[in-house]
Amino acid sequence: MTRLAGARWALVLALVAPALPAAAQVPPPSYASFSERLPCVHRIGRCFDATIGGKPVEVIADKAEFEKLKVLLQALNSNVRDVHWIVREPVLGALALEVETRANALGLPLVGDEKEEPDVTVYALDGQDLESESELVAQQSVRVNGQPVVTQQETLTQDFLPPGRYAFAIKYLGRKNWDRKWVFLTVAK
């Protein structure tokens, strides 16, 4: 698992995304749980668009493809779930940590403009060795006696990803609300 915080790459990844291509995203298909009245409430990525390494993140529209990928991902890492999104073309390792997000037409009134850099958790699915260091981070959204809870995370110390398959959990943090996209991708050299 990887997180990137600010301009620093991490075993939990967070990046900003100014402008994305104008291609509109299709909401996840009928096999996914979602509410037409509250489209962002199930946190399946309907309310924002993303690119990874300049490549578009696309919805997995076919239920059979979704089910096949679900079985594969459960075998590779049981922490990876709800992967309704995919980057169809391989992403170069040097560009794989360039994650861009923005609220789409459906999500803008519900999640709002980007409030802060998105959180991106990176799951290496093929046993890739990612260089990281432990770091203590204050979680502002969780408080005890008014103080943020401090957690430990692994932060990447490299600015590229080695070749292989990955899952990214991208959490878009808007001014009004948030949404999350689980994305499957392959990294090339």
C-alpha cells in the first residue's frame, strides 16, 4: 500500500490535478451500488474524473469484465475492492505517480471544487518492491479530545513505479464532500 503526500511520493499517494481532458465520464453501470438521488454516497467514483500518467481513467462498463477482474484482484490482494475503473493503456513508470483529478458535471454541485490534494493509496499487485519510509501523520478528520489522531503510514521515497500491475484508491476531497475511485492499471518501463 502506498500514499503520496503533497509533492512527496508515498506508499499512500496524494496529488493535485488542475485540468483534465474534456471527455465526460460515464457513471458506473447498473451492477454497481449507487443512488440516483445521492450519486456520491456509495463512494464508487461517479463524482470526479481522473487521469494517471496522462492516461484517462475509464469506467469498467461490462459486468463480466468487472467480475473477472474482481476475482483476480481478490487473489492478488484482499484489501483491493470495488474496482469499477481502469486505465486501459500501460502507463510509463516515470509518469505513474502523476494523478490528476477534478469534479465532473455530476459531482461538482455535490462534492464541489477540489479542497485539497487527493489521497491516493497505491497497491503493488505483483510483489514490486517499493522504497518507502515510515512517517507519522496527523489525521485531521479523526479527533480525540479535540486533537487529531496520529497514524503511521509508509511514504514512497522514489518518484517512479516499477513495471507491473497496480490498484490505486483515489480519494477526491472536495469543498462540500468526497468520493473515491478504485482503479486498475499496468505500469510499463
